[in-house]
Amino acid sequence: MQEQLGRRAVGQDMRDFAAGFVALQELRELADYDPQAMFSHSDAIGSVEAADRALQAFDRTASEEQADVLALMLVNSRA
């Protein structure tokens, strides 16, 4: 990341956002591609709550850090 953005690290809130994003993305892929995957109502509620926590963590970060991480995500998704 340092080479791409000139930043050595990100704060804990951004790390929490990223971890939540990855976990939710994995669940989405499971739901989309595994026909045997089953989710309960409480699973769905837990995922919505996890998404809310991730977005709150993202909102607590500085706008410069948000822009850096989002730009990195965009560049890496096209690689």
C-alpha cells in the first residue's frame, strides 16, 4: 500500500471496515453461488448489523484515508 498511496498503514477503524467488507463479500458469494447454502432470519439480521458496524467504522475515518483506500480497492479490482 505504501508504494501505491504513500501511506504506511491505515487506522483501526479502516481495518475494521475492511474486515467487515471481506466477511460480507464472502457471504454474498456463498449466497450467490452455492445452491445448498441456507441462511436463517437471524443470519440476515446479523449480516445487516455487521454491515452497519462496518459503515460506522468507515465513517469514523478521515476523508483522506477513505479516498486512499477506496482508490486502492478500485485499482485492485481491475487488476
